[in-house]
Amino acid sequence: MPTTEKGVRQSVTLPARVVRRVKALAKSRGSSANRVIVDLIESGIEAQQQERKRFIELADRLARSRDPEEQTRLKKELAVMTFGE
């Protein structure tokens, strides 16, 4: 979060085990639990965006592919991304 961006207070309830892990991370980093939570949320959002981008790229490759073997492989990859292993 850039320092020029104004923060908005948001209340969330976290499971106790998550709070313990956040506090441990904060202590090891020498930062606040709040900073760790913000960093984790930002990382999670970025990871979701990257996963969505990868999914769209695979779907585009599948649509353009004329090779049956590649189509099968791409369908399997997309299925794993969508439904898990």
C-alpha cells in the first residue's frame, strides 16, 4: 500500500490459528500484524490475477490450437485449474 494512499479501516474476524501465524510472521519481519495482513491480502489478490491471466492464456491457446495432442493437454490443464487434481 503506497504511503500516499489513504487507508480505510476494515474489521475482519480471523481464526485464532491464523492470528497466531500472522503475529509470528510480524515478529520475524519486525513489522506490525496489520502490515503483514495487508501484505498477505495484496499477495493473494496478485496471485488470483495471475491465475486468471494464465487461465485465459491457456483457453486462448486451446481455441487457436489445431493439434489434437496439444488440445488434449490444454484441456487437462484447464480442468485441473478449474476443478483441482
